[in-house]
Amino acid sequence: MASNSNTSDEQLAKAGDADMLASLGYAQELKRNFSKFEVLGIAFSIMGLLPSVASTLAFSITAGPVGMVWGWFIASFFIFIVALAMADLGSAMPTAGGLYWWTHYFSAPAWRNPLSFLVGYSNTLGLVGGICSIDYGFSLMLISVAVMGSDGTFVPTNGIVFCVFMGCVLSHALVVTFASSIMGRLQTVFTIANLLLIAATFVVLPVGRGNQRNSGEFIFTQTANLTGWPSGWAFFMAWLSPIWTIAGFDSCVHISEEAKNATAAVPFGILGSVGLCWILGFLCTIVIAACMSQDLQHLLESPFGQPMAQIYYDAVGKKGAMIMMTFLFMTQWLMGVSLLVAASRQAWAFSRDGALPFSTFFNHISKRFGQTPLRAVWGCAIVALVLGLLCLINSAAASALFSLAVAGNNLSWFIPIFARIVWGQDKFVPGSFYTGKFSTPIAIGACLFLFFSTVLAMLPLSGPDVNAQTMNYTIVINTAVWGGSLAYYYIDARKWFTGPKITIDATQLSDDQERKMAESGVVEIKRDSTSNGYVDEKKVGITVDV
């Protein structure tokens, strides 16, 4: 792929950002429209705090209020550890395909290509799985309003759920296509919408429940176990709610080539979004635990199909619950828009490096639609529709969409952090944000938690005794994704995939950019001793386009 000219780069980004990207081997092709607050906004919007809490209440209610409240707080602390490790890397090397780029950069030569290939596929499909899980949650919330409005006479089929899901995915693709020029500003709107919904819930539930609110003892000390697991493990299973909710912060990395002052904006977005969800989510779970029925089984088996719908119904009645659930699913819809943006950037970056099928088609940048990877947007939407066919099987298969996002992204976060610890300590050069002497311990803690949460995401919620209806199909889906990716690499891709590609015109490299690229071990460029031209390019794991 030929790079843009210097003039074009200056039109798309300030010199500092373009130079940073050039030092990683990439020409500036996307326009930098996102401020650091908008970078935070896209991650916070994807997390969609209250809609996500509502979508995953079935995970946490089974462990009682203690699982909901303290499970959220403790798990969020460990997620913040992961965010710190990610912020170190994102500040040092901000690029849209950051996770697989970092993997290739830090890994030992024998491992860099297969691990980078695996991370790229796991991250891409994990993000698309996130779109599926968000839009499936949206479908259930919207349908719960219809069920509520019909007083339970309307009974949706799996086919109806899929049709709503399909309409949601397609609407996201249309918005991302036609609103590309204002997508950064929209993140601020989405963030405000999320905060207003939280504030409304903080008022509506306590007022609606009046004297029926639960005591502090119930909120902070009452345990339960509605699973087949031992009580201690049931508490860990409640962590799936924050693990799934606070899982969009890598979007800051994927949007980094559209961020102004990316070395500062990316870590700010990562840590700000996770920190907000940690604290506000803790408050949300306290309010919900204070105002929900103490009959937990009643909430899980609500005729509305959503525990949160039942909680609103018990507090403010039919009309009030329908209004609140409408606001809830509308906010959930906004989450899907932001995640499709992030997923498309990862898919585009992976195509730019020639790793996805039909890469030359999907790495195209549309000038007509705001210098965005339009084909990658629609490609991600189509894959999401295919994965969403799981909705037609049963609820157990559909719930695997939630864990697909968790397990797929966890692996793609784990490997680059692990590679940095094991192989890349001497190669790591901090960016403007750095955790200093705590950086390595933080990275080790992040790896341990990611391994644990991946195992957690693959276990069935109901307990070790499972059948076809209660099986967690995540292990099947992710084994297919990971095993298929590695099989594809060793059978065919090893012949042509050599890692990230240089897209910048080598004749336009400054001395500083050339030095940084050489120090990275990515590429060594030899100059002609008699001229300023480049006469030889020694490829070390990538392809050079001169």
C-alpha cells in the first residue's frame, strides 16, 4: 500500500502524531478527529454501564447482593490492573492494530508471527462477538417492553429475537457509515446519555420502592447461591458481570490513529473509562440491591425475560418500567454504534497488514465517507449477523456471544502483556504515560487475572452438571476460533504472513524515524553510501513497501 504524501499526512494529523505513527512503520491514512475526552467517550459508551449491568444481572444475582456489590468492586479493581498494563503499552506504541502489533514487536523471533496472527484473529472476532452480545442484549430489552406492554400475552420466538437483532446490527452499520465526520462528537453525546440514564435510575428506583427498600445489612452482607457451584465459586461467577461490562477499553487503542496526541489520549481514555465504570458501577449495584425484591428466583424467572425489567416494574409499575426500559435499550443501541467503530478499525488494521481474507478489499479507505474504512465496517456487521444466528438455537447458545467477547478479548490482551514481560523488557520504551517501577508487577498481575477470568467465562453458569440447554458453548466457539486461526497459520499463512507491514514510503523517513524503526527490530534499512536513496531493505518479519 502506498503511503500518503507529507501534505496529505499534515491534512489528516498534526506532525507529532504522524511522526509517531511513522516510527511504527505506518503512513497516516485516517483523519484524527478524536480528542482525548472523545477517546474516553468511545470506551465508556461501549461499556454502556447501566445497560450492561442490566444485561448481565443473571450472572450476579445468583450470588445474592454480596455477589452483585462486592463482586463488582473486587473484579473492577483487577480489571483496572489490566487497564494500567494496557495504558503503558498504548502510550508507548499507539496504533489501530496495537494488540497484535505489540505481540509481534515483543515476542521472540520463533513466536512472533504465529502469536501475532492468533492475537489479531482473536481480537477481531472478540470485538465482533461484543457487537453480537450488545445487540442481542438490546433485542431482549426491546422485546421485554413489548411483553410488558401486552401483559405477557406476547411470547417472542427465537426468530423474532433474531429479526430484532438483525435490524439493530444493520442500523449500526448505517449510522457509522453516514455519521463518520461527527463520530468523535457523538461519543460525548453517548457518554452524557449514559450518565443521565444512571442518574434517572438513582432517583426512580429509591423513590418508587419507598419504604420497601432493603437494609444495608441485606445489601452488603446477604449471600445466596442459586447455582450448582459451591458458594465460594458462585461468588466468582458473579464477577462475569463487571468482566463483560468493563471490556471495551481496548477500543482506545483501536481508535488511536484517529486520536489527537495519541500517546496521552489513549492511556487517558483507557484509565478514565475503567475508573468511571468501577466507581459508578459500584454505586449502581448498591442502588439496585437496595431496591430489588429479596425473592431472587422471582427476578431470574421474570416473565419479562429481564431481571432489570422486573426490578423497574416492581418499583414504578408497568408504564414507568416501560419508559425506563425504553431508555435502557436506546442507550444499549448507542453502545453498539461505538463498538462497531472500534471493531472496524481493528479489522481494517489487520487487513492493512494482509492477514484477513480479502485484505486488499477491506483495507480500503473511503474518502467519500470521511476517510474511514467503510468496507471493514460492513464486513464486521455481516460477520456479526452470521454469528448472531446462534440466537436461533437456544438461549444457552446465544449467551455464548457474551463469553465469546470476554474470552476472545482476554486472550488478545494477555499475549502482548505476557510477551512484554517474558521477551520484551529490554525493548520497551515508555510513552508519556508510564507506571514506572510498578510496571512489571502490574503486568504480571494483569496476566494472572486475565487467565483466571478466561477460565471463568468458559464455565457453565448453572454448575458442573450440564446438559445441552445449560452448556456454556464458549469453549466450543473459542476453541474453533483459536484452533482455526493457528491451523490457518501453520497450513498456509506461515508462507506469506510475516507480521505488520510498512506502509510509509521509505524515501520519506526522517533520520529519527529510521532510527526508531531500526531499534525496534522491525526493519533494517540500508542507505546507498553514494546517494540519499535506499538500495536495500532487509526484511525482518514484515514486508516493506517502497
